[in-house]
Amino acid sequence: MAEYLPEGKRIDTARNLGFLSSPRTVREAMERGEILEARAVLCDSEHNLSVDMGCMRGLIPRIEGAVGIREGTVRDIAVISRVGKVVCFLVSDIVTDARGRELAVLSRAAAQRRCVAEYVNTLSPGDIIPARVTHLEPFGAFCDIGCGVVALMPIDTVSVSRIEHPDERFTVGMDIRAVIKSRVGTRITLSHKELLGTWEENAAAFSVGETVPGVIRSVENYGAFVELKPNLAGLAELRDDLRVGSAASVYIKSIIPQRMKIKLIIIDSFDRPPTAEEPRYFLTQGHIDRFVYSPSDCDKYVATDFTAQ
């Protein structure tokens, strides 16, 4: 089976560059059914995309710009928004334009349909896959899982520690790993927190008596929850100057695996610019049926069962 990657992952590969090196090799790619990538440089008034292939010009007709355009289930913004960005495609034909130059007729939709048939339709809940963040909304992150085929990662699956917006974890264009949460037909839902480690794996990085940085995630009448890592938070004593989203330095008072608790004392809190750091993964490939977040001897059991999705 061919390797189906998020758009932009193959453009600088030797294989892609080789096929785009001359009209002869472009024709060879067409005959072999090779998925290629190049940059869209213009969308005309009829929403046809011009593609700079280096050795020749390419054209993606509007109805071939994305799966669903022809059927009317996808809006033209899916085509217009590709200008200046990398697009994947199959070469459908090579013709001569009005100036007598060779023109490659391309189809992004055909590449996506093949990706769905040969890759997306084989995915099962629990599969770990590469993805690229394409768009962020308050409710979640949209991710390219292959050839521009997009899946949603709801905000509550991004990490165990709660966030107010996915931009606290991701930036557009960031390459990440994701796990298939559910698949209904071609509609894929992703999760992320199961790849960021269990409570014990994250807590192992800290020791009682240390003072470490954190982020205040919520302030309750009984204390403030401070994130130490995306999958780990502790409870600190209240102070009057605490604000959700502020950075903090915290003293680790105790670590209690049996109750899945870390008790903290806030030393200081201060404003911080929002940043999205590269995720640190404990799992990057393969398949998981069940992810158990809580320690084995903990009173509380927290797990994700992918076999029940």
C-alpha cells in the first residue's frame, strides 16, 4: 500500500522532486499513478487552481480541487484556501495550452479518494497515526491525516489537563501524532491525550521538595489546579492573585499515587505569553486497545477503551 501523508510532507522528498524534474518524468508519474505535491500559486475567477510544478504548469479544475466539490457537499473555500500552500494530486492528462506549451491536468480529489479507499477506510479505533494541524477552533483542532483528508480532534481529547483553546497546545502546520478515537464511514475523530503518558509516567519527572514551573488551569473554592505537564496537574492552596492561564512557580509538597494527587504551594504567579510547545510523546506508533491513565493501586480508575468505540 502506498504511504499516505499529510499534505506538505512529500514535497521536498527526492522521489517527488525527481518526478517533477521534467515533462518526461511527470508523464511517467501519470502512467504510474504517482501522488505528487507542488504549490498552488493562483485560483482564477472560476476557482481553478494553478500549480507551479517547476518544469511545467499544472491546473486543478475546480471540481477536482477537493472531494465533495463535485457533489456540492464541500464549499469552494476548500479550493480557494489552498493558494500559496502545498497540494497533493494525481496527474490526469498532459495537454497543450493556447500558447502551445505543455500543461498538466491534475486532480487533488482523485488523490484524496484513493487515500480514503486505501488508507482511511483501513483505520480502526486505537490506531496511532501521523497528522498535521490545519485549523484551530475553540472546540477542537482540525488535522490532515493524509492527502488533505481532514479529521477533528475535540478539545477534550487534546490532553488530560483542561485547556481553553487548542492553540495552547498546537500551532497551524504542526506535525503531531494522533490516535483514532472513532470512525463512522469516512468521518474520523481523533484523540491525543493517550499518547502523552499516564499519571505515573508524568509524575516520575517530579520530586517532593522541588519548585517547578506550571500553568494555572482553574481556580475553585477549595484550591487552584496547576498544570505541570499536559497530562499532569496538581492542586495548590488558594491565593488572592490567581488568574486562569497565568504562569506559576510551585513548590511540590507531596505526591500521592494512591489518590492520584499532587499537592502544591504557589510561590509566585505571573503573566506569560501563550506558547504551544512540541508535544512529548510516550507512544508514537502502533495500536492501543486500552489506555489506563490512573496508577494500578489508585482508588480512582481512569481509562480510555478504544475497543468500545
